[in-house]
Amino acid sequence: MYRFTVEYLRKLYAPGTRICVDGMEPFPGSIPRGTRGTVLSVDDRGSINCRFDNGCVMGLIPGKDRYHRVTPRRDLRYER
């Protein structure tokens, strides 16, 4: 993966960013769809290393695994 692509991923998925798995190739130990986690780091190959809420620690591979960032919801009831 190109260096500028890895740098972009590091900015987009900074440590502490919440992420949700939309799908992974089925293999023993794959993370179930809908599982959320917290980004730990992005390595030099571009893998997004996460600690998931089910206790697993695994890297997501851009272009192979499907996932999205989770943004915190704002409570609009109190913003009047």
C-alpha cells in the first residue's frame, strides 16, 4: 500500500475512533457483523488494528473487510 494511503487511513481512523464491522470473509475467528470496536492503530501495511467489544483484537484490511466509522449520536432534545 502506498505511504500516502496509509497516512490518510491513520488520519481517518485515529486511535480511539469507534468502528463497526459490516462483514468479513468467513474464517475461524472472524468478527460477526454488527460488532463494534475501538481503533488501536493503523500499521505500515494499512491494516486497522481494533479492540472489539466482544474482547477480540484483530486488524481490518481495507478493500477486503467491510466496516464503517461510528459517530457518536447527539441528543437533539437538549439542543434547543
